[in-house]
Amino acid sequence: MSDLHTELKKSIIEQLNLEDMEVSDIENDEHLFGDGLGLDSIDALELIVLLEKDYGIKLTDPNQGKEIFNSVNTIADFIEKNRAK
Amino acid sequence: MKGVAVTGMGIISAIGRNLNENHLSLKNAKNGITNPEILSTQHSHLPVGEIKLSNAELATILNLPENHSYTRSALLAVHSVKELLENSGYDQFPEGTGFISGTSIGGIDKTEQHFYDYSENPEYRKYIQAQHPGFTTEKIAEYFGLNGFVTTISTACSSSANAIMMGAQMIQSGKLKRVIVGGSDCLTKFTLNGFNSLKILSEEKSLPFDDDRAGLNLGEAAGYLLLEAEEYTSGRSVLGRVSGYGNANDAFHQTASSENGEGAFKAISKALNKAGLSGSDINFINAHGTGTRNNDLSESVALQRIFGKNIPAFSSTKGFTGHTLGAAGAVEAIFSLLSIQYGEIYPNLNFKTSMKETGLDPVTSIQNKEINTILSNSFGFGGNCTSLIFKKDE
Amino acid sequence: MSRVYINGISSISPQPERVFEGLEPHVSKENILHAVDLNYKSVIKPIMLRRMSKAVKMSLYCSKMALKDANVQIPDAILVGTGQGCMQDTEKFMGNMLDSEEGLLSPTSFIQSTHNTVGGQIALDLNCTGHNLTFTQNSVSFESALIDTQLQFEDPDVENILVGGVDETSEKFTGFQTLDGQIKKEKIRNINLYNSNTPGTIISESAAFFTLGSEKKSTSYAEFIDVGIFNSIDVSDISSKIQKFLKRNGVSFEDIDVVILGRNGDHRFDKYYDEIQNGIFSGKSQLGFKHMVGENNAVSSYAFWMGAKILKEKKIPENFKLNTLNCDVPQKILIYNQYLGRNHGFILLQSL
């Protein structure tokens, strides 16, 4: 697992108040929304803030988030391609 | 049902400082959306419906002493209740007049201005309690000497619609003979940044019910109605009647409306039922229509579920005033009563393209026709949905 | 209107519930009292719980308990009184916004800052689409919700209403209440509150929710008779206002067995209570509760909880007594509360 994946999991747990979870509880390809981790649309907005704050990536269309936030893998891929910091 | 008599009203909004100015702007399709000039914010590019009077100017108009502790919402409210009092025919509100005010954020403008001042500067501490909506309501009550039943409803964007509903019920149940109902909300950094963080503010003028709509514009306003029991209305002018009302909860999401508009559907159904009317009796709908992707679609679906293929003429007036949050229900109640009074339907500004999903077109230019019955919708965070029905006095 | 019965009750306060049964009360050395923490996880899913502030947690917990107590699944309406609303989230969003000078902000705390977050979250959890209002008028927030309860029960189809009061504390905002004199400057133990002769009081967080029903059950606690609200009253008029309120219910002040009073140790405003304690109710059993659970804008809901228990259990709780008078079979209770001399609320309860 890359450092980015671990870093992302840590930030997700912290930013989304997933109090009882640890990095090892989230699989890289696990669905973050719906049946997987059970995140919702408010979390999606929090993840948009996280991308901008930590990686300098600004999502203009919230609908873009649906694919990007599928799993930790998809977020990491997106960050690798687009990061500004 | 005859409905509860409205015997006075008053308003201040971005399109006018009184009923007459608001009426003229509505009639001439003149919107009040500009960049913020009075509200000091980093987001000066976001259009808002701002009342171009500073707090100091408002305080002067209202003759308040220099050391007053009125919040901006209280100043706006007192301004509009003064107009209400003038056209109600009373010199002062009779003993026992109740007061129900709706607001989403009350006096939080003072909290954001003085958050860092309180510990060092005792002169600002008079605003510490202003954060809580009841404080603003009490200031208004104090100004007019209202010392009996005084309360505040805070259900986000349906607050003042709920105040009108509760007032009507208080009159019908005989608990009150006379009650001032409505609401007030001012522009604040708190709400502007909050709605911005939800990514539902439009960087252009809002386009309610348009396929290309990209969010709402915030606004500020105060609007109040005087409701009176039947025995006090003889020989006085009755401006219209509150004949139906209903509140329901969408129970779907903290901020978003459900796809099938369940809460809205239930609220409208309850209001029709209360008024003893069917959908075909409604001449016009003043829609909530904020201009967000989510609300306008959900509301349209609810309208289709209620009215089927025969949806009455409808428009959202948020293109004129911006979304005035807790005050919106009262502002639109007053616009509805103006429609009834003057036989006019006010247009839904900025509309060009129908939504793909529904194909519904709102009214886009002023229409003159007799209006007897209007449905007015107000929906808020927390799934809070309220519908009111106003009727012409017969 | 049908008659209204209290069919389910639940409360959370800085005191354990059994303080009512005579358990030694918790003594706080601070002037800001926190509610006892309960096992919220036992009734609220972790994925929901993770974002909830204290007010939402306490309210949802009490709501579920009060409904269960009355054996009601989904009420016909949800009514909440909260004077200060979701202060913790308001403070969080406000702080972030000001510190970042309106920079990039996360939306969750804004969403949860609205006053009707509590009512909305209860509706969401219960999937309850009924009438849902939130009242926020200082110390008559809960009383306002009770008035709406009466209005909703005028509809014959309405059988059960969930109604409650809640207020939470937050670090900075509650701290401000010391600066403007709402909280006592000197530290005081809660149990010594009534010996105090200084301005201010002790502030707390609490929640109490009730299932009110149009049908009397064998398990009902009491009957809720009436509620009244007055924004301002002169001290000299308080007795006559109370008598007028009682009279409209066909009750004389002499018929009242127990008065539950909102005394809070603020020497500037306790004179309202002095007036009736030494006057019309001098011969009656007098109870206080703020020396136990502190002051907040919704704490009269705790008095309502006490009243319901007293009438069901026919027992005057020792820990709450302000005088030595007793009453063997309490039948009528008057609750009177105000804050800073304004927002006066009267509630009348009756035994079954």
C-alpha cells in the first residue's frame, strides 16, 4: 500500500469522524458509499474540501465526485494525475 | 372553510422598503439582485438580494437611541411591523396581541461581528444573547409593547411560513384574538459561507425552474401579517384569508429534498385538505423555487404528483428578492396577497429552458387575471415542508 | 380538543435519574454543568452518531426512550423546544469561518447548526413525515412546543405527539455567558445555589422528551392540562397572572398541591418566585430543580419530567424540596419558570 493510500485513509477517518475505524479497516478497493463504508452525500462534500485543502485540486462540478470517490484507489489515482501540491 | 382574516401587512426586501415599492417592482419585473455592498464579505462576487440601508440608517428611521442593541433582523422586522401597524387601522396593538416570528439565524450577524470582541470589550457584551433567535423576537416585541404570547419558530427556510400556520391555528382554536405572524432574516457571512460550502450558491442571478439553474442567491427581508379573529374584522378591510396550511417532513436527508418530493406532496395535500379544496381550485402557485438543482426538481415532481397534467400557473419570486431564508414564507405570503388584491400574477424571472425531467414552464411575464386562491410553498433544511393557501375575502 | 395524557417520558441531565428516588446528588464545583453521558451507541447507529452534537444525541436518545415507554412506534408530530439550538456546530462553523477569513470551509457543521437539526434528525431516524416544528424562544421554548401540541391535538386524527426540550453547552458561546453576567462570577457548588445572594446562575445541558397521547393508558403518568406564555410580567402582577391562568382551567390557587419553581439563585430575578412562595403558595409543597440540574433555556422540560413522575409515583422527591411541607396525594402541579425576568411559562399537570 502506498503512502498516499494510507495518508488518504487517515484523512478520511479524521475528516468524516469515523471514530471507531482504523486505517486497516478500509480496503483500497472498498466502495466508500452505499453498501461499502456507508458514506453519504454530506461526506462527498467533505471529500471535495479535503481534495482542495490537502492536494490543491478544485472540483468545480460536484457530480464529478461520484466516480472519483468510488474507493480509496480511485481517489488516489485522481490525486496522482491532478495534484497541485 | 372561510379562513383566518389578514387585516394588515408590512414588508421590506431587496425590491422595496414597503408594500407599494415591492408591488411596483413585482409589476415591472425589476429584481433586487446585486453584489453585496452593505454586508462585508470576502465573497463579494456572489449576487445577493440586499436591502440598501445600513443598520445606522435603519436605526435613524426607527428613532432608536444610539446605544440600542437591535440586530439587523430586528431592525428590518420593526421597519415592516411599523408598516403593518399603520395599515391595520390601529394606533397601537391592542392588549393581548400575540407575536410569532420566524427566523433561521436571528441575530447571528452580531455574533460574527463581535466574536473576538466580547472578552476584551465590555461595550459589545449586550450582543452576547443576540446569537439566539428569541433575542431578536424580544427586541421587536419590546418596540411595540407586546408582552403576552411571544414566540419564535426556527425551521430554517420554512420558519415564517410555519409562523403563519401556527398563528392561524391559534386564532381558530380561540387561544388568541389577534396575532402578528411572519419572519425576518438578514444577510450574514455565516449563511453566505454556509450555503457556499454546500456548493449551492449561484455565481450569477438565480434561474428558478430552468434546466440550466446553478444554485440560489441569498437575500434578506422581513415580512409580517396581522391575523385577527372574525369578531374583530367588521368594518375593517380584510386583505385575504389564510384558508389552508400543512407541514410535513420529508424524512429523507438533512439538507436535500427527496426525488419524489414526498414532504412537499404531503404538505400540499394537508393544506388542500384543511382548506376543503381540490387541486383544480388553485388559481396560482407561488413556488419555493430556489434555483438549486435539487429543490426545483423535487418540488416540480411533487406538483406533478398533486396536480397531474393540470398544474396551475406557477412561478418563484426568488429571482426578485433572492432566497430570504426564514423570511421567505412571509414575503411570499405577502406577494400572494398582492396577487389576490390586484389580480396579477408575477413572473418567474430569468427563465429560458424547461427542465428536461419535467418539461414544466413557469409564468414568465406579468399576467392580469382574477385570482381567488393561491398556494404558497416553503421548504427548509431538516426536511421541513410547509404549504399555505390564501383566499380572496368574499 | 381531546384530553392530553403523558404516556412516555425520558430525560438526560447533569444528575442521574435516581436522584429523584433520593440518590445522593452529583455535586459540581464548576458553574457549567454537563449532562451525564449515556450509552448512545446502544440506540443510535455509529454511522449516524459520528456527526451528532450533544443536543442531537441527547434528544434522539430521549425520544426513542419516551416513545418506547409509551409503546408508540411513530408519532403523528414531533415538536422541539430549544433556546440555543445546536450551539456546538454553530461555534465550530463560526470559528472556522472567522479564523480562515471566509476560506475553504467544510459544510457539515453548517448543516447541523440550524435550530431544527434536532427535530429533523429525529424525523429522519424514525422515518416520521408528520408535522415537525422547532421553537426557540429563550426560556419558553419548550412551553411554545407544548402550545403547538395542544393545537395539533385539535385534529381528531392525531393520537400521539413527541414533544421535548433540549439545550447544550459549547465552549466559547457558553463561556460568553459568564462575561455578560448570566453565569455567576464566583464558583459555586450546585447544591448551594439557593444560598447564593449574587447575580447570575449555573448553566447546564439537558434534554427531556415526552410521548403525549389523546388516549389514557393504564401506564399513563399524568394529564397535561394547560400551558401559558407571557413575555414580560411585573413582579407585582405575577400572582394575578398565575391565578388568571389557573382560573381559565377552572382551578383555584388553593387547589394546587405542589409548585415546581425555576429558582436559579440569581438574586436579581428570584424575587418572582419569592412573591408567590411567600404569597399564594406559602402553604404548598414547593420544589426547585436548578440546584440539581442547572439552568438552561429548555430546562423546564426537566420540571415537566419531574411533575409527571411525582403524579404517577405519588411521592415528593426529597432532593428537590424548597420547604418542609409535604403532600401525601399530589393531584395538581403548577410549574412556573422564567429567565432573567422575561419569558415566563406556566404549565398545569393533573393526576389521573
